[in-house]
Amino acid sequence: AQKVTQAQTEISVVEKEDVTLDCVYETRDTTYYLFWYKQPPSGELVFLIRRNSFDEQNEISGRYSWNFQKSTSSFNFTITASQVVDSAVYFCALSEAGGGSEKLVFGKGTKLTVNP
Amino acid sequence: DVKVTQSSRYLVKRTGEKVFLECVQDMDHENMFWYRQDPGLGLRLIYFSYDVKMKEKGDIPEGYSVSREKKERFSLILESASTNQTSMYLCASSPPWTDPPYEQYFGPGTRLTVT
């Protein structure tokens, strides 16, 4: 069965610190997709990134970067030089390919608080 | 911009009431989803629909039903609300299944309290 574990329930940092949010997943499929979403205090989840299981290249987008390692079944998210606006709940999610299904399995989320 | 709207941000209902949560999307998406979000449990899928009048159960469908009479609208129905259905309800939509799959677009959520 699919499972996504975000072991860090809450993280608190001071502005400009770097912070890494961990995500570990379980799946029996060889083809799958991993996602990160951000949920700011307004409540609406915002898509950040999608990564397929065959692409292990790290991705960087501005201050955000993602490290995908199949060997450890992890898809970690790092925010460099954090800012107060990064304060949100971050969710990691997994989707298996094929079968005509776009269901996502979400982790429980990590609440990040960036203090000024 | 994709817009997913939900009929209410906050809702208070009494135990036993029939409750309708409405979701509308304006991007002609085939897929629509209902999740509930609870502290410490993350998001859990209640129901989803991949076409008008089509629906499939998610992970926690008990106590809920859905209706999709028009492509843009997906309703979640609590036939007889109970206190354990107090939660944040999130609606999402996405284009049809492809490989790789599209991301889901979420609404702002409805915080339902059942007293």
C-alpha cells in the first residue's frame, strides 16, 4: 500500500535560516509521482512541484530545492534563506501511475513557522 | 488562473442535519475531489469524480455522499451530520488523467463545525 511519512510535525526557524522538510514514501510500483504542496494560512493548497520516479535529478527553483533519492525512498524539500512568507503547512504526496487514477496519498504535513 | 470556489468558508450545523458543501471550478476539469483535513491526519480522500454523474469512493466515504450533475460542480453531502464530521473540507479539481498526471487545484476550504 502507498504511504507517505512526514516525520516532522512542526518546525520553527528564524528568518534567513535554511530549513529542510523530510518526506519518506512507500510504494510497490516502479512508476510513481511525488508532489509537494504548500498550504498558507489562507487554507488553499498550492502546488509546488511534481517529480516522476525515473528522474532523480535534484530540482532548484529560486530559494526552493528538492532532493529525490530512490535508494532511501525520500523526497526532501529545502528552503534556503527562509522568509516569513514561507510560513505554512507543507504536504508531500504520492501518486501511482497507470490504472487511470489520479488519486493522491498525502503525508500528514509539516507546519513551518519562520520567525522574523 | 484556475479557480476552485467553495460555497462557504465557515459553516456551523447541528447533529442530524443534512449538510451540502458545494464546489465549483471554472477550468472545465474532468476530475474533481473532496478531502477532509484533520490535525495530525493530513488530507484524506472522501470521494472523487472523473466525469459528470460518475463517482468513486475514496479512503473514508462512510457518512458521505456526492453529486455531480454538471461538470463544473461537485457537491459533498452529509446525510445526517455528526460531531465526528467536524473538520476542514477541501475540494480540488484537475484535468483528465494523463501520464504524468496533472497537479490538483484546490479551493480555499470549508471549515465545518457540527454541534
